[in-house]
Amino acid sequence: MNNSPSVQEISLDEMLVNQFDAHFELVSANDIPSVTALRKLAMQQFLLTGFPTSSDEKWRHTEIEALTDESFNYFLEPYKSERDIEDMFRCEVHNFDTEIISMLNGWLLDKKSGFTTLPNGIVYGSLRYAWKHFPEIINQHYGKIADYQTNGFVSINTAMVQDGVFIYVPDGVEAEKTIQIIKMIDRRESLFVQSRNLIVLGKNSKLSLMHCDDSINHFMSLINTVTEVYVGENAHFELYKLQNLNDKSGLINSTFIRQEANSTIKTNTLTFNCGMIRNNISVDLRGENAHADVLGLYLMDKKQHIDNQVYISHNAPHCTSNEKFKGILDDEASAVFNGYIHVARNAQKTNAYQNNNNILLKPTATINTMPFLEIYADDVKCSHGATIGQLDQEAMFYLRSRGISSSNARLLLMYAFAADIINQISIEPLRKRIDDMVKKRLRGELSVCEKCVLHCGMPEKEYHFDIDLSKL
Amino acid sequence: MLLNIKNLHVAINGKEIIKGLNLGVNQGEVHAIMGPNGTGKSTLAAAITGREGYEITQGEIWFKGKNIIGMPAEVRANEGIFLSFQYPVEIPGVSMTNFMRTALNAKREYKGLPSIPAGEFLKMMEEKKNLVEIQSKLTNRSVNEGFSGGEKKKNEIFQMAMLQPSLAILDETDSGLDIDALKVVAKGVNELRSEDNAFIVITHYQRLLDFIVPDFVHVLFDGKIVKTGGKNLALELEEKGYEWIKDQYLANSEV
Ligand SMILES: Nc1ncnc2c1ncn2[C@@H]1O[C@H](COP(=O)(O)OP(=O)(O)OP(=O)(O)O)[C@@H](O)[C@H]1O
Ligand SMILES: [Mg+2]
């Protein structure tokens, strides 16, 4: 079969289109007709728009060309890794027992092909098998939550994606363990990697999911992930996204969540390292009394760039949303935060809150933060706020006047700033581990880990400041 | 001499505030500094504790035999200088417990001692909290966040008791305190008071000096100490105000 990497000279979009034309059979090998039809539509769209550029209004402050102009390899079939895969994906957070789904270079590692069915009925596995195995669920939700017309990245993902994670939580089932998706890139070539996740929560169900993006080498990659989540009536969903990639990597992460009545979601996007990241998070509150917490923390330095775009659509009455993103930017790092709140005409009694706080440690760091509110209902509470500041000098002196070194004082103040987001992680062992990672990152000691981001080098050793931050 | 300030000149943004101040403090002494608003009392405290933006244009500050000008604030603190702030800062997100533990361990590290064991630390917190009658829930909160004016001042004394400095400067710790809180502050000070350490008490009121009896009372005016006396000077000032001192000072400087 044809699995030749692309020719290096042509542009990424051109290469992808060529691959699509030349190997459509391979691309669509596991499809059902609806998925194939969607691919064709999405490719038509991509041919019209191509990848977005920084002259597009919604990409204005993100020079995405820096990535899309590079040449990448794109593989249409999985391949063997030289590494010990079992070892790479072992996650060693203490007291944090998860169901692990491992993805290497964009492909699910399937020891036994097919799916894992847990005793409580939860099914998870590779999307490339789910298309044929679960046509009903696919036809109901796949491509319905993530609009392929959103932008060129979603179009090309819909057109060409071949793998990703499928999770189905039946009605009334509450997942006992967190499901953890660990994604790694370990190729030496520059890779363009796409994956697609579909997560469906039935009525009255509950799931928490952790999504770790890691690179374990220092080579360039561009990852384009689309995640669709359907949260049924009175279901509860939590999503923790950990982003820790090398400085040459680009990550385009688009998450689309649809919520039915009385459901709740909480997403927490924790960005520790990456050359360039764009997170699109769209929440469609379409049933009454639904609630969404959309949180994020970004700690960037060097020339890293992060762009968080949050779209909350209030499409039903009595829904609440709470958006809070905090960032610390050092060196020449740059960040963008755009929070869109859309309140439809019938979405009375909406309560939407949005906040973005930033600390710039150096005058060379930059942030562009902007709310966009579109409100068509009249009985609505909507608030937004953004702050950009330095570390509080009064507080710095106060701490130092008690003998605390200026570097520790800075650390304490930065940590205090970030803690607000960390404390909202409801899984205790995970909260502790993230807490450790944040401290390491703030100290400049968090490298792109050798292994899973959660190993943190020495899993058995908890990380401390001079202070024990456990509640005394 | 524990602290010896010679011909100190301090400027803020190029404007001279302290204009040739001399002050000597020995171990075991309590010095009160009084004087009208805006004459440079807090500026002096800032200069001694090493706050940035306070430019020492002339003079020397000797502490335990070292000239501390140019020494970072945290090193001065670890050498044993403590300031009870006139306006304590609120620091959201930093808990009192972590703050104190970090401060205490910084000091121990400076002295070459290992970190304080958790049990010992907690015991000490408990003991000092009781001393200044701080409700225990305050220490679970962020530093000064949402504390009342009086609680903030008590918290300063609590920190002093924890850190056991050899020179404590209390900048209007009595302002805004009710009489019971005032006694608590005085108790904290008197408890710590020994032959080895000293206090500089900046205040506008004689009232505090009933509880913390000073060895010397200085009047700061126009960036200088213009009069020094015993504890009775405070009584006299309370009675007569500062006008007569100003007159004396101005008459002298005209000569
Ligand atoms: N950061 C600053 N920038 C400019 N001027 C300042 C600054 N801090 C203090 N000053 C000025 O220095 C002078 C002395 O102020 P300082 O706070 O030392 O007075 P004080 O004696 O402590 O007064 P009070 O009794 O009201 O506390 C005042 O005129 C004040 O306005
Ligand atoms: Mg003052």
C-alpha cells in the first residue's frame, strides 16, 4: 500500500489536497457513507478557504503562516515506533488511576483492535473502528457539533482525519475512573498530525477526561485536533487539557461541546509549553439550566505564542457560563484571549461571566485581550473583565521585608495568581500533580518531559517550594 | 550600638525628604519617634528596611557593625530588622501559613540552620497567635486579605513575634486600634523586649507609650530629629502640640 511521505517542496495545503486526491480510498477506508460524504464537503470547503492566515479577522494576532508555510510529512497509515511504547505511556500520578488511551504520532495504539468495554458499559477505543461499529451514534453526532466550515483547520481535519478517540457513556452511567488520552509525537521528520475525538455522554451520566498533548523530542510538528463532545440531559462532563510540547511545535486544538438541559461541563486548559498554540473552545448551551465552566491557565516564555478563543453560545433560557483564563507571560511571549458570548433571543435569564487576567513579567511580553458580546435577549446578566499587570511591587516589598528572597517572593506571587485556576481541578491527585507542575514551570524547571507530562521526572517525589503548600 | 544612623539624606523622585538625620539605638532600648504628618517618619523606616525608590543621597546606616546601605531588603530582614507597616499589604492567594513558613525558613537558611520541622512550626504559630489574640481562622486566610484595620495591625505584631527580630520598627501600629487591641500590641512588644533587641516606635499618640515605655522620645521635623527627650517629652507634646518645637527649630535655623 502507498504510505510514502509527501514531497517536501510543496506547501502543506497543496500536499494535503494531493494526498486526498491520490489516496482517497485509503483515507476513507473505514468510513460509513455519511462520513465519506462529509469528507467531500469539507474538502470542497478547504479548497475554497485554505488555511486561515493572520489577515483573517479571527486570526489577527496569531501569525499562523509561520506554521502553515512550513513543509511537513503526513502519513496515511500508522507505523512502528523505535521506542518502548509501554514505558512511554505509563502514567505515574500517585493515587490517580486512569483508563489510559495512548496515541502515538496521531494514531491510537491498539493492542487488541476494537474497543474496551468497561463493566459499567462505557465503551472507548479508536475512532477508525467506531465509524463502522457505532453508525447510529456516528450519524447522530459526528460532524454535527463541530462545524467543518468553522475554519480551514476544522475543514481539513473533517476531510482527512483517520483516527482519534471515541468514547461513549451510556445513559445513567457514571465513570469511576478518569479516562486519560496521552498523545505523543516521537518522529524525527516534521510531522503534520490530525486527530479527531468524539465523546458522547448519555442522559444522567458522568465522565471526566484528561487530554495530554506531549512531544518527547525536539523536532517540529503541527497537530490539528478536533474534539466533539455531546453532553446529554443532566450529564456532567469534565475535561482537563494539558499542553506541554516543545518550542518548535504548533498545536491547533478545537473543542466543540454541546450541552443539553441541566447538564454541566468544566473544561480546564492548562498550557505549560509549546511554540504556538491556538485553542478554540466552543460551547453550545442548548438545553435549559445548563452550566459551563471554561477555565484556563497559560504560562509562556521565550518566543512562545498562545491564542485562546472561547465561544459560548447561550441558546436556551436559564443557563450560566463562567469563563476564566489566567496567564503569566515572560520574555517575548505573546498571548491572545478572545471571549465571545452570544446570547440568543430566547435565552432569557442567562448569566454569563468572563474574565481574563494577565501578568507580564517583562515589557517585551505582549497580550491582546478582547471580549465580544452579542446579546439578543433582554433579561440577561453578563459581565466581563480583563486585567494586564505586573507583579504587585508593594506585595513584593512586603514579602522581602520578611526575609523572603526576591526570587521566592516572585514565585509566591505568581503561584498565588495561578492557584485560583489550579484549585478548581476537582480530582485531588491530579490537582496536586498540576500544582507541582505549575511550581516547576514557574521556577523554570519543567522541561518537555522525557515521557508523559505527568511523570515530571520523579513521580515519587512531590515537589515543594520552601513552603509546604498543603493546607495546614 | 545596634543601629547607628549618621547624617542620613533620603530623596524620593529627586525630592529630599530626610535631610541629615542622626539616630543611635542600643540593644535593650525603646525609641519613640513622633512628629507632624509628612515629616519623613515612614520614609526613615523605608530607608532602614531597604525599600526601593528611596534614594540615599548621603550618610550611613550601620546595623550590627555593618553598613547596610545597598543591602537588599531580604538580607536586612534576615540580619534582624523588622518593620510593622503603617499600611500592611493584602496579598490574595498567599496563605498566612505558607508566608510565615517561607519567611521563617529563609531566616534559618540565612543563619545556616535547617528548615523548621512542621510540628515545631505549628506549635510556634499556635503560641504566637495566642500571644496576640489572633483568631486561628485568620492564619488560614490569605495574607491580610479582607482583614479589618485592627486585624492587620495585630497580624504585623504576630509576624514580629514569629520572626523575633533584633530591631523592630513599628510604624503607627497603634493607629486605628481600640484600647484592647492596643494592649495586645503592647503585650506582643513587651513579651519580645529583652536586653538584646530594640524598638523604634513611630506614633502620634502618647497613649501607646503608656504601655510601651520609651527610653527616648525624638521629634522628627522637616527631615531631621529636632528634639530628643525622655518619656515626658511625649506627654509635653500631647499637651502643647508641635508649634513650639517648630518655632524653636525655625528660630535656631535662622541663626
Ligand atoms: N512615593 C512617594 N513619592 C513622592 N513623595 C513621597 C512618597 N512617599 C512619601 N512622599 C512624601 O514624603 C514626605 C514624607 O512622607 P512620610 O510618609 O515619610 O511621612 P510621615 O512622617 O510618615 O507622615 P504620617 O505621619 O502622615 O505617616 C511627604 O511629603 C510625602 O508626601
Ligand atoms: Mg507615616
